[in-house]
Amino acid sequence: MRLLITGGAGCLGYSMVNRWLQAGHDILVVDNFATSSKDSLATIHNLQVMEGSVADYSWLEKTVKDFSPSHIIHAAASYKDPQAWGDDIDVNTRGTANVIKLADECGAKKIIYLQTALCYGHPLETPIPESHPLAPITAYGISKTAGERLLILGNTPWISLRLANIVAPRLSIGPIPTFYKRLKEGKSCFCSDTVRDFLDIDDFLDLLALCLESSNTPGIYNVSTGTGHSIRQVYDEVAAWLHSALPEPPLVPSAPDDIPSVVLDPSCANKIFGWKAKVTFPEMMAKMLHWYDQNGIKNIYSHLSVPDNSVQSRAAK
């Protein structure tokens, strides 16, 4: 397999690179490093890495043409600045159109698109099925959803994976790194009154492998454990791990651009691929927190628009 991974230096991309390089496949990573570091891939041998944006088609075509990918995982996404709508449109929508065009020209066998669960907006039911209406409320969600809809216009077979919160090494968005960093620094926290589903990276990679290998399963699939956990539960796990003696955090309502509860129904992926999440919530949390103990946290990002003094909880998407 000759695998192109866009956004391959990010949290998910790094884990994907390691998985498929070890399996003996050829990999090309393209990334603009807006929310990742060049250093993350610097020590990985037999890997091609090119710096640039998927929003620039001429650069993308020139960079990828000779590599001639057989499969593409499109993980590149803009979410660094919630007010930078143009950046989100350039990368998440126009960039996806460019990747689709490139796949068609290269004769790729499949595109796997990584979509956000925020495409559903405020859910009418939970767990949320794939048939739920699409109603994103942020520039990130809107632009990612537009990119997903473009997939049907191309000629390359595709799968879109609507993701729960994937927990993996280098995770720099959401409540886990936010709480860990603040508690480690002795800073107080507060918790948004929200619920999310969290999925361990190993479970995600197992499903992704099935998607790459399968030849007859196009379509859209939710990727989740199907079980929600409150942001307060996340806080409690982090606080217990760090033996924090700080006062209990207050619970605050979700922000206007946040969703109170996002829990996906994974039954379709369970049935079609014979896949089911295996790693439990406590096991997943322990793996992640141990990684932070060993490696620390640098930057934390959020796709939500909030005042500066609220970032610590609103980043808990």
C-alpha cells in the first residue's frame, strides 16, 4: 500500500504513521504544521514528509504526483482559531476538494475522510445515528461537513468516519490535556456541563485498518464506544491521577457555540466491519495521563469561541 496521510504530523496522524510504517507500507505525509510540530516525525525512518497546505492544489499535485498513492487518509483540518473562518474554509473545504481531485487524477483506490461529530449540531437524539440531520454550528463543523459532502462528487471510492473524541499521544485539544496542564501547574478548573464519548487510539486504528482493507464498504460511519462521559468525570480521573488537592471545580453551563451532549451510535460500524471498541474509559485515561507524565504538554487548542478567562473549560469540547 502506498499511503498518503494529510495532516500526518498531528495527534492522529502520528499514530497512523507508526502503525502502517511498521506494517511495511510506503507513507507520504503532507502537513502545514499549524497545530503540530515538525519534530514529531523527525526521528521516524523511511518516512517522506512534505510541508505545505492541501489548500494549495498546485503544490499538492506537484508534491504527491510522483508518489502516486494507492490510498489516502485525509486527516488535515483547520481548527486553531475559531474566528478564522477563511482558514477553515481553505483547508477543510477547498483542501478536501483538492484531495478528491488529486485522488481521481492519481487513480487512488480509496479516500478515508476524518469527519467531526460536530457535524450533527445540537442532536435531536442520543446516541446519534448517521441518519441524523446535519446542522453544524461552528466554522470548523460547517467547513468539515461541506468537505464531506464533496466526496460524493469525485470518482474515487470513499469512506467518511465521523469521530468521537479520539484519545492518543500528543492530544492537544479537549478536556484531558486542559485539566492535566492546569492541575499540574496548581491552577483551578471548572467543568462545562457537557457529555462526550471518548475512544482510545488503538480501537480507532483497528477500525481504520478494516476500512483500508475493505473493498466494498463505502459510506459514512460513526466511530465511537457509544457511551458518553461527563466532563466532570474526565476531571475526576485527571485529579485522582495527579493526587490534586485543589477545591472541587464548579459546574458551568455549556457555551453558546458548544453542544451539551455528543454521543455517537457506532452500531453501523459494529455491524459492517465486525468492529467494537475494547479499551475501557479508565484504561484509556490511564494510558493518556501516563503519556503526559512522560512527555508533558505544550500547546492546547480549541475550535470554540470563548473569552480568554474561560478557555480552560471551553477547550473541553
